[in-house]
Amino acid sequence: MEPNAIIESKRSGALWGLYIGDALAMPVHWYYNRSALFEDYGRVVDYLAPKNPHPDSILFRSSYSPPNARGEILHDQARYWGKPGIHYHQFLKAGENTLNVKLCSLLIASLAENGGYDPDDYLRRYIAFMTTPGRHRDTYVEECHRNFFTNYARGAPPRKSGGDEKHIGGLVMMIPLIIFYHDRPDMARMVALEHLALTHPGPKMADAGRLLADLLLEVLSGQPLQATIRRMIREQKSGLMGHPFEKWLSERDDWVIGPRLSTACYVEHSVPAVLYLAL
């Protein structure tokens, strides 16, 4: 393949991978008991529909009360909150994407129609999508969105409505921007981190975002994934790289993911877990 064709293939592959990976993982989100996961789904090698009841669901602990109509984002899904055993994605079909990745589609549409990144255009689309009933069928709406719309409903401007964050789900929104601006790396990093901060501000997310941007830009430019990760481990520019990854490669995955790195979605554990699995 010609160099340009290879880069285009990598760009396309990164987007397809984003959507495919999310759809594959959708039914098994928030399973912490591996025995229960295997009993419900076996080895996941294809798209599967979510099952109720969800044995590890902690949705009953979550709550959201909008300050006013501007913050109403749960709509007809609100009645399922506070109940035990509810699957977070109970109404999604096999192969369907979760809310965060559907928001990526809003971003991609904004990029295409504007010829570049316009945060205010995206925010208008985001607010309209989240506050209009029936735009998606996800029961769970992540904490970042609840914080954003609480602040927005109380009068904060959209660019300043995000609350301090630490969840890996926010990183997916950077990927379309990095791909779009891949041939201008400085621009790619700047707009991707700007976009991340709209809903996921804070130092933990910024650190994780810089790592993701650097890694993806290297791979899109043609560098091998594993070699890039190993170089970043040697450089130690991020605290997230400060783990004995090479030592862990001699251990079983289930001795690393769980006992050594939490299976929770906080970036200080989930990002190193992804890097370990990539190696």
C-alpha cells in the first residue's frame, strides 16, 4: 500500500475500532465478578444483547435530580434508577453503541459540517441531544453528564459546566479529533484536550488525555503500538506509565487486572490496564 493509503487505513481503523470495541463491551459493563460474567455471556467474541438482572449492578446507588427543566436528561429512564439488578444498557440491542460513543457521532457530524472543530457547535448539539426525550435508549447516564447538566441548569455557561472528572469514558471523545487533525499533531493535541475539558476537566483527565493523544498520534503516523508504549514507559512523562508492565507480562491477566490494577473505570487504574493489555 502507498503511505497515504496506509495512514487512511489507520484513521479508518481507529474509528471502526472505537465503535466496535464499545459495542462488544456494552453487555458486560460493570461486571466485577468474573464467574457471573462468564455464566451470563461466556467468552465474548461477538455482539451480544444485555441481560437483566445484572448481578453486579450498582445503579441503585446512583441518583440524579435536575435542578430545573434545563437539567432534565434522564427522561423516561429515571424510573429505573434506584432499583437493584438493572442493567445499565438494558434497552440496547446487540451491536449497539453506548451513550458516550453516540455522542462521538455528534462530534463527527460537527467536524464534517463545519470543516473543523467548533466547541460551541458541539455543545449546542450535545445539549439538544441530552435534553430531548427519545434521542437514545441508554438507561445509565454517566456522572460527567449529570454534573454538566446540574451546573448548566444552575446558570453556568456551557463551556464551564463540566465538573472535575476521573473516568476513562471521557477519553473516547478525543479520538475523532485526533484522527481529524492527525497531520497537525500540535493542533490535534490542543483541540482534543480542549474538548475533553468540556465534560471531563481536571488534572487526572488531562494527564490521561495527553498520554492518549501522544500514543494515537504515533500509531497513526506509522509507529508500532507496542514499541511506542515501551518507549513511553522509558520516558516516564506520565505517572500512569509508572508500573512494572514488563514484569506483569509474565503473569496471568486475571492476576494483573483485578489484584494489581482495579477493574473500575478511574483513569489511574483503567488507563494502565489498557496499556498492559495492549502489550
